[in-house]
Amino acid sequence: MTLVIAFIGKNGAVMAGDMREITFEGEKSNRETLEKELYNGAIVTDEELAKKAEELGVKITVTDCKSKVSERNGILVGEVSSVEGGVVKKRRLYASAGNYAIVELRDAEMTLTSQGKGSNFIAFGNEVTKQVANKCFKDNWTKKSKLQDAVKILMLCMETAAKKTASVSKQFFIVQTASNFDVLKVVEQDRKG
């Protein structure tokens, strides 16, 4: 699991996501040890990640080409995924101006877990990436901030997270919309397939 962050404002929404995907192969306890260190911020650089993986006998594959955010008909969609015990779990965020929805997907089952209206900042990721993103946003957002400021702050959040953990790529993708389309309609379309 890496990082997808979004700002939902009354005049628009902006979303950013890194592009890193990491797969782990090896003994379960060693994989879990490596993942724990990676996701709690103990492993900062790609070199440290490769070295620790080698020490633990875990084969890792790191790619920086997975697009986690997109725009569909004025709705921003961001998704993070994790694999636990062979089960793929995904969290998906839908956002447009003034409204958002969060769903969880397990296999083919889709569950709406949260929805809201108004302004909000949301971060999906592991504990260290969420802490970095939340602190970065809190430190830089003011009552006078506008949507353009949110774009800059989200970019700063992504850059800062990439310096603090090897779980986030240095490259990221950012999308925005001024549409206030009801996100629940898109959630319902996705539920029907």
C-alpha cells in the first residue's frame, strides 16, 4: 500500500497518487518483517529496501508505473491495494467538488464505508505516509487557501513522503476537477460492473 491523497473543496477536487508497486516473495514471516519495517518508516531509501530484502531472503519487485488516480466524467478516482493471505483488498476514493465516497473491495464485493459533503482532506496509505501527508497539509493549509493552493500542497505532500519512505515513488500523478457530479452515481455504476 502506498499513497493516494485528495482535497475536496466546494469549488473542485484535486487528487494525487504515487506510482510505486512492490511485490514480495519469500517466507511469510520474513515478508511480514520487511513489510512492517517498510510501512512504519524504518526503511527510507530504495537501497535500504534492497539491502534489507536481501538480508531477510525476500525477493522484491519494485515498479514505478502503476497509475492509482484517474478522472472519469468529472469524478476523481483513487485506489490503493494490499494483499493479505492471498486476498486482494482495495480502498477506493471517489471525489468531486463538495462530495466524496470511500469504498472497500474484497474480491468482487464492494462496500461503501464512508461518504461526505463539504471540504475535506483524505489520505490513503500506510501509517507513515498518512502521517507525512496529514502534517504537510496541516502545516501549509490556511483559511485563505484556495484550490490552486491545494494542488501545490498535495504535490509537496507527495515529494515529502517520497523522501521519508521507500514505499512511495518519487514520480506521482495528479488530477483535478471542477465538476460537482454526485459521486454516489459512479459508485453505483461500479457496483453494477
